[in-house]
Amino acid sequence: MVGPNGAGKTMTIECIEGLRKPDAGEVHVLGLDPQREGRILRERIGIRKKYGLTENLLLENLIYDIIFEQKFNELNESLLKDLTKAEKREVSDHVKNILRNATEDSLLD
């Protein structure tokens, strides 16, 4: 939501979330009244606390890491499914060496 300071952006969101009663009129979100069914509504729409830049960056990194790990595991499974145990061990050893070297390089910087 974009608008000038004092336009009511925060107040509107708080009314939608059921955290503030509207000055006038009614609010319904997903068929629910935020004032009477606020807890249920907040669970359904997924309220995220307002964080500072550092917290937002950490959260985005965490989300990226989770998505990357899932995609990596999917790719890993599809690539390794037809390998023998010996071939899988060889790939595993190679990856461990790469990670060890990357860690050692970062420690030296």
C-alpha cells in the first residue's frame, strides 16, 4: 500500500487485521468480520510483524535458504537416483572436498 504520510495506510491495515475498530462503516475480509473473528482471520491471512531492515534481510535470507535447500534436494535426488552406491560415495566425497575448500578459503579471507 502506497500513499503520503497521514493518509491512513497503517490504520486501514490495522482495521483489516482486526486490531483497530473502523471509525465508520464495516470491514469484511475473506467473508469474516475482523472485529468479531480477528484471531481466525489473522491466522488465515498470515500477519507479519513490521521489522527493520536487518530483520527483513535475515528473514529473506532464511526463506531463500529454505527454498534453495528444497530445490537442491529435489535436483540431488533426480541426479543421483540412477547412480550406484560407489558412484554416490564418489560424488559425496567430491562435494565434501569442495565445501571444505570453500570453508578454508573463506576463513583465510
